Amino acid sequence: MRTPLIIDTPTCDAARARGQRLGRPPALTPEQVRHARDLLTQPDNTVASIARLLGVSRSTLYSTCRSCRRAGPRCRRAETG
């Protein structure tokens, strides 16, 4: 049987006060997010191809880029024709 995970809030608060980031690190750097957004503006790119290029899943890309969510799986291809 597993023991429940107990999070010590004073310890977490002290870590935050020292400027440490808590939790899982982001999958994409801000530069990669900008690159993905730039690629989304080109009608030949799909979310799947951009995700493959950056080495992340499509769902990671959708959750990171708001423009992906609006554009859908074909990105801006549907808008251009």
C-alpha cells in the first residue's frame, strides 16, 4: 500500500522565497514557442509536423500555443484555401 504524499507547505514557501521553481519543467523554451508560432503562420505546416520538429507531442503544442488551439489540426491551411 502506498503512503500518501505529504507536501510540506512551509518548505515549499521557503523554496519559492529563494526563487526556486517548483514542479515539472516546461517542455518548450520561450524561444521554441516563438518558433512554433512563426511556423504556424505558414500554410504548409501542420501541428503534427511542428510537434515532430520540436520533439514534443501535439497536445503539448496545443497547450502551449494559443494560436494552435484556434487554428486546429491543419493550422492555417483551412484559412488559406
